[in-house]
Amino acid sequence: MTQTDDISLNSPRAWLLAARPKTLPAAAVPVIIGTALAVRDGCFVWQPALLCCIFALTMQIAANLINDLLDYMRGTDGEERIGPRRACASGWVSVRAMRWAVALTIGVACAFGLLLLRYGGWWLVGVGAACVVFAFLYTTFMSYCGLGDVLVLVFFGIVPVTCTYYLQSGVLDAVSLAYGTACGLVIDTLLVVNNFRDADTDRAAGKRTIIVIFGRRFGSALYLSLGIAGTAIVAFTAWSGGDVPMAAVPLLYLIPHVINWRGMTRTWQGAALNAYLARTSACMMLFALLILAASFIPR
């Protein structure tokens, strides 16, 4: 019997696993980077920064629950999975309860999103609505036709970084757009290693991810390139603006990123790649924290 075989139906432990807490750094990283830009520019405001973080984390949980529910309803989440087991398929959470949880988490996210209107205006309603729509589109459409990486770039990079910075500074500029793009590229490494691991089961389920379409060798090169490109964008943008600390400090991220890439390509496939999901998640957080640390260094 494994550690998760004796979980009671709809128990707190079941809900914790359904929320997939190991994925939550992907939601926190862009908020940290957007806030780091605000700190650097002397316009940090803690209230909208905190609200952005709560909205992002709650929407990430909602997206995880949606993914769990819809994969189960499609019949594409069977016991052949080599990744983390899903709550509905494992019998930990009932379908009815999962539907209510999806509605509740989206409602909570939207409630916190509405609190941000005082800082940014009613146009944020459109941003929030887009986040909800694409949380459903990822599982129902985008992950099946190789567009999941585009969603990550936009909704885990450009949108949250630029919005977090704008809500504190009142400015939408090319610098925050560049950092948002860099953030999206780095966070996409998590999706790449996930799809790298699941290539065989995704192919059997009809999911045409980038790795399924182009193969694992392409996925290996993509993983490495995404981290390098994200770091290069930050370095170039900061250097062009005369910000030497911001250009130099985030380069340290490349050390563990390359180490992870080498380990991932040697492991190649199977459940052993789960460890590289956790390590990639830690690297993403390191990338954000390095940018935040650099924002405090005097210019």
C-alpha cells in the first residue's frame, strides 16, 4: 500500500493533493518579479502586491482542480499515469464535490480580483475573465494542440508581471513587458519537463503537446533554451537601462538550470523525472528571488 492509498473520500488530505501545492510557485513567481520591479523603481505598494499574489495562487488552485476534473471526465487520467495521481481518478474526491470546489475557488479568486479595481480600474475585469476562460481552455483545447506553452507565456508571464507592476506603479511599459516575457519563458520550463515525462501517455490520450509533436530531443533543447533566453532578456533589458545588479545577479539561475537539464536528459523518461519537476519549480522560484534581491542593491 502506498502513502496515498488510504486517503478518505473528500478528506482534507485529499483536497490538499487535489490542489497540487508543488505547482503554486508558478503562480507566485510572476507576482514576485512584478513586485521586484516596483521595489527597484521606488513605487512598491504592499496591498495590491498581496492581492495579486492571493488572486494568482487561488486561480492556480482553480486551474489544477479544473484540470483534474476535466481529465477524469475525458477518461484521460487512468492508472497508467507516471506523474502525480489525480484526485477524481484516484477516488479521493467525488466529481460533485470537485465541481463545487472549482466554482468556489474561482469565486474566491474573482472576489480578491475585484478588490484590485480600486488600484487599476474596471479594465481588470476583462483580465480576470480571460484568466478564468483560459483555465478551462487549457484542459479542453490548448493542451491538446501544442498551445499550452503559449498560454504559459501569456498568463504566467506577460499578464501577471505587467499587471502586478502596473497596480503598484500606474505604468505599463516595455521593461515590465520584457520581464514578463522572461518570466513566462522560465516558467514554461516546468511545463516542458512535465510534458517530457508524460510524452508517451499524452500521445496515447491524443494530447499533441510540443514534446509529442517534435519529440523528446527537441524538448530537451527547448528546456535548456527557455531558461537561457529568459535570463538573457532580463540581462539585456537591465544592462540597456544601466542597471548592472539586475543584469548580473539573475545570471546565477543558470547554474542550477543547466544542472537540471543535464540530469533530465540523462534520466530521459519515466517516474524518475518527477524529481526534476520539483527541482525546476525550485529553480523558477530562485530566478524570481534573485531578481527581487537585485532590486534592493543600490544603483
